[in-house]
Amino acid sequence: MYETFYGLHAKPFQLRPDPNFFFGSKGHKRAMSYLEYGLSQGEGFIVITGEVGAGKTTLVRNLFRKLETNRIIAAQIVNTHLNSDDTLRSVVAAFGLPFDDPSKTGLLARLEQFLRYSDKQGKRVLLVVDEAQNLTPQTVEELRMLSNFQTNEKSLLQTFLLGQPEFRRTLHSEGMQQLRQRVIATYHLGPMDAAETQLYIEHRLQTAGWKGDPVITPEAYAAIYDYSGGIPRKINTLCDRLFLMGYLEELHQFGADEVGEVIKDIQEEFTAPPPEPGAMPAYAGIPNGFTDTAAESLEHLDERLSKIERSVTSVLDVLKRLISTSKI
């Protein structure tokens, strides 16, 4: 919606992970190095954790873009609300294998056949499991068991586990000793600092064709960092709304006041209304605003929101022309 107004050729602050906008902060570069190190080892588990919206999925998309597809076959599992019986079926489906025999024995035979055939073709197989914090210990154990597929010289399947910080509790829980012994590296992806937050915003804008319009003042950058805490998804959400407001009000400079106005709007939108008289009280322990699950699903809403924005652009343009005419 605001792209044309500001001369951009793409939406810079979309919530959907896009490797074209990958920004190598200190933390993201280090996390990427761990993933690349894991690939060079060709075995074991790599564990990457980070807060909601820290950029873990974008990290994986960037890794996939760099893979040599003639040497590595990679698949990703995102829906991890699985029981142990569903895990094997999900892995088989992720690699595009048929599962006409739904029994566990049949699925294991199909996966082993695929792994050994890939090895004979000189290709390695990589499984990436996102949102690993949703995995039960039994499901994690099922994934560990798949690492038992080996030749005399090497493992046939390598696994990367990405999740929120609570996954570390699962990893260090009783009964996970065998998995921990196969983890060759772990890294926690933290938020960006204030300087990196500004560089991140500028990087995304420049990738979208930004030529300095609108001007973003140092005070605005500071306000964005104070609100977002350096979490990429929160930065994207705030900046997208900021640019939308700038388009509607025809602004060519953003300062702390403009950022503060957008923050106020966001906070008001996601503050639960007071309960009506006689209404049942909210369940204890459930905070106002988004739950973690809802926050994770934001990535998948971006395309739908973009379609809605495009559909109302013409209406807003007409309204702006009417307002301009009435002022004359």
C-alpha cells in the first residue's frame, strides 16, 4: 500500500520470513556459522533456540537458499504439535515420500530405503525441525532414533532443531542423555542491540529500494528499539504500521512522536476490554494480547494482510482525493 508512495519496489517489513531480506546481525551470523559448521560435520544434531520472532525461521530459509541441492537434500517440519506416532509420518511426508503403508515398520522401511539411495547418489539428507519447543520428550526420542540409520562410515540423516528457549528444558530433562550426546553444537539467538536495530531497519528498506524517503530520525530509531527490544518480528510489525500511517497522512519524516503514536495504537488494539458486568473472570495465567501460538502464526498472515491492503488502496485514494477537494 505504502510502497508506491515511498518509491519502494517491495514491502520491506513483511512478517513472512524472506531470505532476500536476511540481515546478518552478530547473533544471526554466529547462528548461521553454527548451522554451516553442522553441515560440514554431516552428522549429529544442531540446536538453535531464540525468543518468538527472533528470526530463527528466516535463518533456516537463508540456509536453504545457500545449500548445494545437488549434494544435500533438505526438508523442514514446522507443525510440531505431534505425538510420537505422527512424527515418523511427518518426516516421510516432508521428504515427499509415499506412505502407502501407514504402519511404523512400513514407514521406517520407506525412509531407510530413501536414505540409502540418497547416499549411493552421493547426497546427504538434512531434516530441519522448527518450533521444537512443542515436541514432547517421546517425539524428540523418535527423532533421535532416526539418527541410527548409518553406514559403516557415516550417519545417513542429520537433524537441526530450532525452537524457543523452553526447548532447552526438554533437552536437559531426564531421559534425554542419549540425544545430548549426539548434539554437536547449540546456540541461543538473542535480540539485537540498538545500533543493530537501526542497521536492520535500514537494510530492509534499502533492499526494498529506499532512497531516503521518508527520513527516520535518531529519536525514532531509539523509540523503535525501546518498544521492540531488538526482536525482528516486533520491529517489522511496528515499522509496517508506521509506514502505513505515513502514507495515509502523507508524511516524509518519522520522529519519536510518530513512532509513539503508532505504539499507542498497537497497545490499545491488543489490550483486552474490561469484563462486562456479570461476566466470568479470565482464566488465571493467560496474559492479555497474543499467546505464543498466535504470535507464531503472524508469519502466515502476512500474505493475507497484503491482499487486504491492496484491495482497499483504491478506496483510500478516492477518500484522500475527496478530502483534498473539500479543502479547496
